[in-house]
Amino acid sequence: MKLTVKAVLEKKGKEKIAALTAYDFPFARILDEVGLDIVLVGDSLGMVLLGYDSTLPVTMREMIHHTKAVSRAVKRSLVVSDMPFGTYQASAEQALRNARRLIQEGGADAVKLEGGGPRAKQVKVLVEAGIPVMGHLGMTPQSATQLGGYKVQGREEEAAKEILEDAQRLEEAGIFSLVLECVPSQLAERITQKISCPTIGIGAGPKTDGQILVLHDLLGFKGKVEPRFVRRYADFETEAQKAFSRYLKDVRSGSFPALKESFE
Ligand code: KIV
């Protein structure tokens, strides 16, 4: 049975929420079968799949394309799709038009957008239109240049207070969960205690209601950015290199294909 937004909300304080990104059918299918709660089609796809230097060039067309592939594979997990840069900041109308496309054309269950208080209006309008919204605070990659790079945010008390207030404003606007990226763990814990919807941490320590990682980081692919907080659960980069090198050798030597791998 499909996990609902309500079920995700009810996990707070009871069970940790496990989320990962996915951008294609095969990995999304595996995550769903393993039982991940949330599959995020992150705009990180711009960096990990498409080779851009940041998430800024990612378009609605690219997000819809990948969200469709993920939604086709997922039966149980909640599919959240990222709103790309420039598709929601200008106005609530713009946000609604583009969020609707991710839901209707992409097949997502919910959308995620970055930023604090100034985005509360967009969140409210989407939620009123029946679109569940995940918030994203701390090191928000779409604003990395403004934030001074991919750096921890909220170390100073003033900055921490601002992030906490943003979290509260987004909560009031109706988000069903909040990604906290690269913030000190004490701040993530403080926010987790203060707001009633679940917090999902990435580089935010162990005290959030859930965790998320970028799939390709977890699998051990070399990335454009290699954050310290990532735990590599596999070494796909080396395994892929080994498999491709063996294939190359076998083709060159003529040992692939063997007769049994050929038609009579
Ligand atoms: O785009 C993404 O993958 C994200 C996660 C890092 C939370 O926003």
C-alpha cells in the first residue's frame, strides 16, 4: 500500500524516516522493494547524472522526465520531486503551475522547494491546492553561491535563530516534512523538538526524525562534491570499473561472446 503524507507525519517520535534520492526506474524499484519511506527525485540529478557543476541549470523538463521514470517504478514509497531553480521563486502562481506539472505529468506524490520565510506564501498556496510540500533549509544548494559555497549553515546564534524561525514559518504554511541540510546537530535537534512535522537530516547529525542521502554518494560513485557526512555503503565506482575493464578485455581477446552466448 502507498505510504501517505499522513503516515509520514505520524512517524515523528515513533520511527525514523529513511529517505534516499533516485532518478531512474531500476534504482527506484530497488529502493521501493527494500522499503524506503521516501524516494526523492532531487535536483541533485543535475550534478550526479547530468554532469552540471551545480543544480541551477536543471529544468522542469528534466525533472519531469526523471520523476516519471521513478514514479513508474515505485509502488509503496512516497515520491517527492524537487522544484528546480527559477520555477517557484517569482510568485505563488508560478509555483502552483510548476508543482502541478510534477504531480500530473511526473506522477510525484509531493514536491520539495528550498528556502525559508519568503517561500511560506508558495507553500501555503500549494498546500491549499492539495499539493503536499517538503521544505528544505540550511545549506540549500540552489543558493550555494549566496551562502558562500557548500558550507555548514547556522553555526552562529543569529543564523541558527533565523533557520529555526524559517522552519516555524514553513510549518505554519503547511509543509509535511523538512529537510535540514548541513547544519550543526544541536540546531537540527532544536528544530526537531520545536516543530511538529518530521525533520529529515542530511549532514545534520543523528537527532532529526529521519535521514536522507544522495543515492550515488551512498553507492560510492565519485561526485563533484564529496561531503564529509556521507557514509559510503558500497563501492560501485570500483565495481563498475572492474566490470567494464573485464568486458573490454574479453571483447578484444575474442572470448566474448562464447558460443553458448550466441544463436545457432
Ligand atoms: O536534490 C537533492 O538530492 C536534495 C537532497 C540532498 C535533500 O535536495
